[in-house]
Amino acid sequence: MSFPLNSINAALERLAGHAYHASRLPQRVTDYQDFAARVPLMSKTDLLAEMTKPGHGAFHCANAVRMNLTPVGPTFMPILHTRTDLERMVAATRSHLDACGIVPGDVCAVTFGYHMFVAGLFYQSQMEAHGVTCIPLGPGESERTAQLCAREGVTVLASNPSFALKLLEAGMKAPRVFFAGGEAFSGNAALYDKVRAAMPDTLLIDSFSLSEFLPVARTFPGGQGVHVFDELVFAEVIDPQTGQPVPDGERGELVLTHLNKEAQPLVRYRTGDLTVKTVTAPVHGRSVCLPQVVFGRTDEMVKVKGVKLYPSELRTVLLGIEGLSGRYRLSVDKKPSGADLLALSVEGRLDDAARDQLLRRFTSQTLVGLDTLDAVETLTDGPLCQDRRN
């Protein structure tokens, strides 16, 4: 693992006087093992408990200049940024825009939402700071949006991939660079291939961020997967049941740490996202990679045939397979021999080619093979996973 010891220790020293972190964190660590052993994990529940207190509790920040609101269950959690925080975000993304060949004189259309969704303003800010003319269009009205993009000579598009396809169908010229967000993209082969076919000469950029962490990672030209903005965040992957780190290349929960955030700094923050982390040769200076981005949530884990399997990761397996609605149920039972029996029921129809594709994807994603695979016209309501071994 690539561990930024100096950056982590600088962050710990800064947080020694922080109202929330002071009593939780050591002031220095010696290596990653020491960091993981001595620094506790933090959950969204922990953060929400403070942010919903008067004045944002221990995360009060008098010099915050921007507040985003992100939905958490029935409420909205404030996300705070200082001017320096915003400048650091822009500086990090500037290096990415340079890598993508984006220059002053480009025209960018942003069709992400601006209300309770941080991506719209986030992309607008970085494009404007880069000298790009930005058109904040927001979502919806594909025909009018396509007309405006054509009229204004849009060269860069930041959009939900499905909406981008609608814009092209409505007559928009394919942009030179496309920034995808809002739905699974490079991890959804069927959708990615549709966009690639519609934009054969366009540089396609996938991204991953959280409201609490902007940005986390993006596709860089010449790289695979998304590479982490490691000047802003430290990424690690843990076993969601034990909280212990897992080796690079093993599935687990993504945990993030701000390295220099002023407002609302988070340390070892559990995202609840299921991913794999690897370290690559430097790609535009960045080597920490999420090759599959995120492909599920760390819901109840079930151990089958000695392998940890997360039911929600099967949504990625089913994406783009013809004839399926996307609903499924996993069942675990015992064979007469006592060995595990793993069965998957999916809603819809499977021809031989789709069945073979699903079986290959399942084994590739989960590292275990299915014993039975059934397609049913209508799947009854129930849990994603039924474990009947006990």
C-alpha cells in the first residue's frame, strides 16, 4: 500500500485542537499499520449527529463560504467548505482538465442538477476557474438543451450518461470530452458501449465522488478505472465486518480521509461503498486506482464456499443483460454432502447467450460459481439474499 505518512501526520497535527477529533486521534503515527490500529473509523451516523446540532456541533466552521445539502434518510445533512477548500478542489481538478486537453476557449454544458445535488456547481466552478465558458443548463428538456448546445458550440459535456444519449438523439454534436456522473458508467458495460458508439471520437471520463468528499477519483487518459486525487484524500479498503484493512486487490468497504480539509475534516470515514483498490504505475502523477469504481454497498455479507459475497454487488453483474428487469434474489443452501449450494433467481427472460454472459460475470465479480440460475417472469417481494443453511 502507498501510505502518505507525512501528509497524514500533518493532518493529525492540525486536528489536535479540533473540537471533534482532538480526543479521538493521535498526533502522529509511524506507518499504515499504526494508523489503522490507533485511528478509529467514523460513520455517516457519527457525522450526521454533529451536523444536525445547533451550529453544526463540533464541526462548527465560522469561515465556511459554501454549504451543500445532501439527503440522508428523511433529513438533509450540511456539507461545508471554506474558500481554501474550494481552491484546493479547483487546483486538483485543474490538473485533470489539463490531462484531458481542456483549454480556455472550450465551451462546457453542465446538465447535472443544481438543487440538492453537488455535481452541477462543482463542475461549473472548476470549468470557470480553468477559463472554460460554462453553460449551467441543469437536467431535463433534451430537445431545447441539444439546440442550445449546437448553437453555442459546446465542446465539453458534463452529464448523466443516459441524458447525454438523449441529447445526441435530439441532434447535439458529440463533444470532444464527456464527463459522466450520476449513474454507473464504466462499470456498466452496456451503457458505456452505447455512449462509446454514439461518441466514437470523444474522450470519455468516469468519476466517483461523495458529497462529503469532492472529488475522490476520475478516469485519466491512459489509465484504467478511476485514479484517486491523492493530494486531497487518502483511500483505504477494509473488511466491513471486522473493520480491518484488506490487501490491495481484495473487495471491501472504501474508507476515506481528508488530508487538508479545513471545514468538516473527516478521518477514516466509512463510505459504505464496495470497491477494490490497487496501486498502479503513475498515471498523470497518481497511482491509487479503483479499477471497477464502486460496484455495490456493504450490506449484509454472506460467506459462501469460503468467499465473502455482498448481495448488492449483483446489481452490477446484471447491468445491461438483455431480457432482465434488474430484480434478483440470491439463495444459499446446503447440498446433501454438506457443501454450500448457491442459487440465483432473476426476473425476466434469459436466452442461452445471456445466461452464459451472466454466469461468466457472476464468477468474475464474486469469485464463486453459481450452482443454479433460474429466470422467472415475476420475482416475489423479499430479501436480496436468503441464507437457509442454519
